[in-house]
Amino acid sequence: MSNPQGFLDELMSFKPKVDEEKVPAKNFNAIRETLSKEDFNVETITKKSGAAGGLCDWIINIAAYYDVVVSVEPLRIKVRDGTEKLNGANEKKA
């Protein structure tokens, strides 16, 4: 790897891309099989390489974060819609 800091910076800037829905769901769907493998865990991978273990940890956690974002977003939309309806009703009432 010719630019380790650039790679680290790219990893660090990935979460905002997930938040902004700039990462396609197909990317996360593509890693599900790997994530489900028994030997794909931080402890096993770290025995082979500490750097690979750190990357494994990042992959597991960013996938979990994505799952939370995907499950929470519909709820945020419902809250926003409900708030808009409430504000409209309050304005009409006033």
C-alpha cells in the first residue's frame, strides 16, 4: 500500500457517506456472506495480521452501523411527517 494515511482517511470518511445514503445497499448485501462466516472475526483475523484484524473490526462495525441507519430512517420519516401534520393542524386551529 503506497499511501496508508490516505487509506485510513478514506475509512474515516466512510460513515458520513453511509449517513448521506451515498453507499448502495448492494455493497452491504455483498458482504453478508463473509460476515456470517465463523472465522471472520477480529480474534481469528488478528492472529494472522494486526492490521487485517483492525480492518475486520471496521467492516463488522460499519455493517452494523448501516443496519441501524437503515432501520431507523423509516422511523425518522414517520416522525417528520407526523410533526408536519401536527404543525399544520396547530396552525389551522390557531
